[in-house]
Amino acid sequence: MLLAASTRIKAFKLEIEPTDGVSNAPSSCFAFNVTDFGWTVDKASPRFHFSTESLFEFAADYRISLYSLPNSNAKQPKIVRDTKMPENPG
């Protein structure tokens, strides 16, 4: 069942939006194409490694949303998390 549902996913959209008190921080949007991923029972979900040194500000709050594409009427197509970045260690 999981594999059948996963094979219909063509891409993921990642949105990062600053919330309360983040000045000068723009919203960002990224697309991850998984049409050539090669879904199998052992490989039912792709793994992405995402790193940045300039996208986030220390001690700032962000709303991070991950959408599966195309949208599904049967399932909720997104996950939303609110998070606070750590304080500056310096």
C-alpha cells in the first residue's frame, strides 16, 4: 500500500517562511523532483540532505511546510512545522 501511494509522488515542495520578528529574511521555496527515484519496497521514500549557511537567522522563528506533489484528495498533501532556530553560540 505504501509503495503504491509513493509511486504516485512526482515531487516535493519545501517552503520556509519567517514568522514573528525576523527582519530582512525572505521566504524561500525549493522543489525536489523524484520522478526518476526508482521506488521499490526497500526504497519507499527518498532521502534529501539540505544544508545552508545563509537561509536561517539565529534565534528566529520559522514555519516549514513540505508538500507532496501532485496533491492528493485522499490524504493531506502537506506537513507543517513551526520551529525556532538555536541561539548564536558565538
